[in-house]
Amino acid sequence: MARNNTNLETNKDIVPAELESSLKGTFIFVMLLGLFIVGSWSAMFWIFLDRM
Amino acid sequence: MHLHRYEKIWLAFGIGSLVVFLTLLGITAFGFGHHPPSHMAIVNSQNLRNEAPFNKPGLQQIDKTTYQANIIAMAFAFSPNKIEVPVGSTVRFNVSSADVVHSFTIPKTNVNFMVTPGHVNMAEHTFTEPGTYLVLCNEYCGSGHHSMQMAIEVK
């Protein structure tokens, strides 16, 4: 029993490391989408100011 | 709560964009007095031609360079369908609808708003270039929608 508990303890330590997946691709796409939204909004706002 | 470093970055980017957007919105609203074209001024659309300011449709001069244009939108025309102002004039458009929802759009200007029955819809524009400005309805209002237009002559 004591040995099993020890194994469990070991497993607990491993679990977070397994969940830590790479977010690099997600990050790039989120930033590209963000830049597109900010860019298109800024372009519209510039047209609005230019026509005032 | 554990947040990945990338998650922190894109959350900061999103919240930062929101802060910038709301700050600009606040500056234009409170600093420059921008407001939605349809505000709290209302009229009785059933009796529009007897209600001020639409009982006197057309152009009224307010001061040397400022005019007020009271325009009624209806299926499928604007009344009046032509106005004339000198170059450099600022025109305040008061537009309301006698029937369904229309729009009042002067292409290539910031004048582009919905004309809702029962509301006085307002916009202001300074005409610095001479020419004939087309005004269109860009809110589909029925079978004659495509022919609904008027002109502003700037001389």
C-alpha cells in the first residue's frame, strides 16, 4: 500500500507536465487575428477622420 | 490559476485594444460631441407634414455659413429632392420618414444614417468642394428603392 501511494504521488507530479502543450500555433493565429481586427478598425477610423 | 505565458500576452493584447477603443470612443463622444444620428427627438410619423421641423421642408439659413435642411424620406423619394448651398456651407440634416425605414447616404462623406419613422435623424456636414452631391437610400425600402435619390448642389 505504501508503495502504491508513492506511485500515486509520482503520477501527480507528472500530470501538469503532460497538460502543458505547445500554444505557439494558437498564439500566432490569435495575434494575426488581433492585428487584422485592429488594422481594419483603424483603417475605418482613419477614413472617418479624413472625411470630417 | 495557471496561465500560459502566451495566454497572458493575448489577454493583455485584447484588454489593451478594448481600453484604446473605449478611450477613443469617449474622446470623440465627449470631446468632439459625436452622437448617434437618431437621438431622443421624436415626431409623429402619421402627421409628419404638420410637425416641426418637417412642416417646413427644405433649406433654412441659420447663420452666414450654416444651414438646416429638413427632409422627409418616403417611398420612393426625398422631399425636397434638390437643395442648393454655397461652397463652405455647413448643413445640418434633419431627416424623418413618412412610412418605412429608409437611409440618407451621401457617398464619400460621413453622412450615412438610417431614417427611422417617428425619429428626427440628424447629421452635419461641411461642403468644402463645389459640385453635385448625390444622396441615396441604402436601406432596402421596396420595389422602387433603387430610384430613391436626391441631389445637393454646392456652388
